[in-house]
Amino acid sequence: MQRIIVAVDGFSSCGKSTIAKQLAQHANYTYIDTGAMYRAVGLWARRHGYIVNGIVDEDSVKENIKDLKLHFERLADGSQHIFIDKEDVEHIIRSLSASNDASLVSTLPFVRQRMVAMQQQMGADKGIVMDGRDIGTVVFPHAELKLFVTASPEVRAKRRYQELISKGEQTNYQNVLQAIEERDYRDTHRKESPLVQAPDAILIDNSDMTREQQNMKVLELFNQALLLTEQENRQE
């Protein structure tokens, strides 16, 4: 059966991971959460003292990132977790502070180059759904299906705030909104692989969409991409 690469890009807290996970499950594809990879890099950098008071020791990160080992494992319950070496850090990296650390290290060219190389290796055999911010533009510019997901900052902040509160974190809506707006600015203005919509990516603004409407739309686009790819391969 034909297998393709699905690239899901977009802003923070817009539901990229939900879309990618559900599509991967539907298609029996491998899901790759690149955001988790950058969060893991941020956690690793902070633990080693390379991030202090919001300042990154770029020389230390550059010198040592070659030794950082990341991998994903699927657990018995079907969930997929990211590991640093043998440590499961899936829950640790989901905090607001981890998100901020990820934003700091993800602007560094050598970090992105290292992660992109790892991501391309993961998708070498296709049959993957990968979400992030530069998948359709840098990691897999020839992906058969590219989605660009967005929602208003206020909607995204509300969703993120409710998620953090449900996990028992102490925060407030304004802090979350500010963090999202700052993250948007850094993501779209960094020199290395800035967040932009690929020319051939399909825009999905889910500000006013239900999850069911979103899922139906994505499945429709996926099936269309599969059919088109099969037709193109038969013509070759």
C-alpha cells in the first residue's frame, strides 16, 4: 500500500499534535512530535547549566549537543513518549517553563540542524505524520501532504491555560497569552528555519472548528493526497 509523508506545521498551542496523533492512528503511521524533541533539548540544556535566567550558553550547547541522544518509545497503553537516553521525560517537558526553554534553544542554527538530521532519518521510509514548525519547508519540503494549522492567539492561550490548570500548574491566562505571543514572535523571526506557511501547504484555521470538524477535514485531505500519489506513481 502507498505510504506518504504528512507534514503538520503551525503555531504553538493550535492543536498540531492532536491532529497529527489522530491521523497517525487512523493511518497506522508513525507519529513524530518534533516539538517534544526541542523541549527535550531545552530540558537537557537547563539540567546541564547551559540555560540560566533565560540566557543560553550557546558555546556549551554547540559543543555538547552531538552527545545528546533522543528517541521515542510507544508504551503499552499506546501513548508515545520521548526519552533522553533511558529517561522518560514526556511529562517533564510539558510544563510552561519547558516550552520557554524549547523556544530559546530552537532559535540556534546548530540545534535545528541536529534535530532536522534526526527527523529526516526518522522519516526515511515514509509512513509518518510529523508535526512542528518547519516540517513542510525544511525537513520534508517534498512531503505529499502539508498542513499549516493556526488559531487566534486568544483562542490558543485559552486552550493552553485550561490544559495547564488541568495538570495542576499555577498560572494565569494573561501570562499564558504573553508567553504565546512571545513564542510566535520568536518562531516567525528567527534566522534559522522561521515559521512560515509553505506555498503548497493547506491552511487550517481551527479557531471556530470543533474537533470532529477538524478531524473530518484532515482525513479528507489525507485520502485525497493518497489517491493523488497513487495516480502519479502509476503514471511513472
